[in-house]
Amino acid sequence: MNYGNDSAFAPQALKDIGGGRRSKPKTYTTGGKLGSGKIVFTGNFVDGDVVSINGVAFTAKTAGAAGNQFNIDTTLSLSLDALVTALNGSAVAAVALATYTKTDANAGLTATMDNYDDVYNGTGFPLSTTHATAVVTAVANCEDMPDLDVNSEYIELAVPAGQSKRFNLPDGIDGMEKTIFSSTTGGAVVAGNFQGSNVTATFDAVGDFITLKWLAGEWKTLVNTSVALA
């Protein structure tokens, strides 16, 4: 098992495990992922074209767009700019679940989910359009943030390069302590109920670790070799 390069931590951890006083780490090799879907167009919109996002219709207009409408501009790229602005500014809850960008050489609209939840895959967040030449790719690759095991004293984030690195640390019980460390990658993020207003801990380098204790309804930091909690 690789405990990183922190010489002050690793020998004691290995000694404790070898002496039977502590359990081996529970290892996590993949985390939550924000999935996405897209609609790619091959020509500009015409008046009355509809782009439907999670059941909410946005209609193309030659001029005077308001509410769930967007103006058609002189090129597809400029029209998509107007659509992206309308979608990202929408107050409709079903639409605000994602962030919208112009992609595919300025011919596509991509919706990237804002939450780590596989419920959005496929028909969970439907995309459609009446545009005659569009191609729709359903939302896919959404993954829940896995819950780290609060009953495991040592938690290892051993995430291979290219794999998702987002995890959730559930609440504990008073007096519970645990160490979370990253043995193979930097950039892993753990979300949880941390001290004060902090909501995430980021492991910026291989070998970083954080030791926490659950007291008075939050995880309090005992040791932190990673970047500050944010």
C-alpha cells in the first residue's frame, strides 16, 4: 500500500496496522461525475423552432424574444449565443439543473449537469428539438458521488489518472476520527459538513492527507497537509 511520501505519517500508520491496532484503509478508485448531453445543429434556426430542455420549451423568434424564447441572429453561432444566454439565465428549476455552453465548432449546445447524480442519464434529463437537421445525444456519464465509509478509520483516495475524483463524506458520530489520504493523484475533492462554512477539502498533491474528528455536528480538522478547506 502506498501512503505517499510523508515520512512522519506513513511509518506510524504501517506500524499500527501491522500491530493489529488499526484497520487497513478502505480504498476508493473512482468518484462522482457530472454527465452531459448535447444537440448539434447543421443550420441556423427558423422562426418557431423549439429546443426543449428537461421538458421546458425554448422557442426561436426572428425578433422580440421574451421569457422562454431566444432571438435568431445572422448565423447559427450567434443564435446559439442567444440560446445559451436564455438557458443559463432561466429561473425555471428544471432548466437550472445544468450549465449550458456552445460546443462542436460553434454548432452545438451542450448541457452539463450541476449535480452528481446518475438519475439524469438517458431520459432523466431529456433534450429534444424541432429543428429539422439537428442530432441529439442524450445526457450520459452522470455518476453519484460515492459515500466514503465513515466507519473506516483510514480512507485512501487512489484514483487513476483520467478518473473522476469527487467524493462525499457523510456525517459521523461525536468523537469519531478518520484520516483521508491521496496515494496516487492530486486534485481529489471530498465534500462534507466540515468546520464552519467549509464544504469541501481538496487534495492538491500525491501523499496529502487530512485527519478529522466529528464534534458538535461537523468534521473538525486535526491535521491537514493538503490545501485549506474551502
